[in-house]
Amino acid sequence: MTIRLAPFADKWRSFGWDVREVDGHDHGQIATVFESLPLKQGLPSCVIAHTTKGKGVSFMENTIAWHYLTPRGEQYEAALRELGGAG
């Protein structure tokens, strides 16, 4: 059985929430929307941040397993390098 949760924004709106969608990888967008809370006086606010699992690491991106795995050893070093760290 597949449960379809999307479209999230429409579902929240149908329950009377004011909704904003942002790029969850853009810290500026996230800060801006949080600074504007509440989104509309008298309504609850919902912020939906669209993200990509494992963003920025080639072997992790869009791979569901990395939602719960922890990189170790060479995988950890490779991930740091791809993210611009000192791996």
C-alpha cells in the first residue's frame, strides 16, 4: 500500500494554515521565512523546506540508505572532501 503525502502545501492550506515553501539548502531563504513568522496574523504557519537527501556528496545524494547510515573511514573522508572540508 502506497500512501501519497504530496502535495504537502495544499494539504496544510486545506486545514487553514498559511504555507511558504523554500529551498531547504538556502540558508538565506530559511532565515527570511522564519523572520517573517507568523506568515499571516490569525493563522498557524507552515514552512516546507524542499531538500535533497545527501546533497553535495556524490555517492550519498538521493540514496535513501544514507538517511540512516553513518559514513566511516574512507567514505567519511570522501564526503568531507566533496563538501569542501579537510578530508
